[in-house]
Amino acid sequence: MLLNWLAAVLLPFAFGLLYVQFLTVHPLRMSRYLLAATLAFVGAAVALIGGFQGWELVLATLLALASALAGYALMARKVLSREDGRRVPTLTRRKDDPGQGHTAVIYFTHGEPETYDPIGWINQFREFDRQRIAFVPLLARPYFIHHLRKSYLRVGRSDHRRTHQQMLRSLERSFRAAGDDTTRFYLCFLDDDPRPDAAVIQALNDGASCIVVSEVFLT
């Protein structure tokens, strides 16, 4: 009997954990989590139907639902607490170094990854929470991320980065055509790689004496 109660608690809890992972992981890994979540769900159903009757079945079902919700909430919080893994170079320039005299233009735009990566929206969730801006509730955020992944799967990839790379090259050509051979150009994104702080550090390491941040947030 104890094993039945353990199965009624642990299998739904595992289902909650695995279901959030299925909703949010990279497309190449989602099938394995779907399979594992399905097995946990079927196992929980078999344990409930085969191990309980009458009022015990009602109690065990309610306990299983609560356990599944707890697993779902725990994994949702873990996914949404993921750190931003975009690389930031080390600042190697000394504080008293005046630089090489050239100007660096930091082309800063919104950006989105070429392939599925929810870190931009995870960062946005954190910002909204800090500012107490009502947005998608925590328990619904894995579904929001799931919808983002579906969009990537539908279109294949995003050309956002490539478009701004072309715009930056066009800007640089205009400067060179006007006789400016010293200004250097750096591309950075709010939600893609490289980050704006990474681009600024790179410009400083390259010896820039003046940095101009050009915000290109088109609507």
C-alpha cells in the first residue's frame, strides 16, 4: 500500500518536472522529454486506477494533482532562473590608457537568436518582475516559451542578425566612401550575441578613444 502512495506522489511530480522541460528545451531534445513525461503520466494513471478505490482514489488523485503542480512550478522556476550565458570579454586595457585616437561606433539593436534560445525572453521576464509590471504569470511562462519555439520551428530560422549585419556593413561603406578610414564599427544586441557590454569592452580593448552608441530600435 505504501508503494501505491509513493507512486501516486512521485510519478506525478516527475511528470510535472518533465513536462516543463518538454515545453522549453531545444527542439532536438524535446522528443525525449515528451516520451519521459508520457511514461510518467501513464505510470501515475496506472498506479491510481490499480492501487486505489473509493475515497482513497479521490484522495490519491488530489494528491497526485498537487504533486504534479509542485513539480511543474519547481521546474518552471528553475528554467526561468537560467543565467545569461553570452560571453563577455575581459577588459584588458588600463584605466590610464588614452587609446589609439579612433572612434568606435556601437550599433545596438534588439536582435533575436538565429535559432531557438529563450534567454532574451527570460531576461525580459526578470526585468518586468523587478519593475512590477504585470505580464505573463509565472506558471504560464513555459507555454509562452513553448510558443516561441513553435514559431522558430515553423519559420526555420531568424534572419534578424543577418539583416543588421548588412546594415552595419552599409554604414561602414558610407564612412569609408566619405574618406573616414579610422572609425571602427561593432554590432551588438539586446537579445542576441554579442551583448552591448561585450561590444563596448571589445572596442575599449581595441584602443577606441571615443565610443558612440547608436541605438537602432526600429518599429
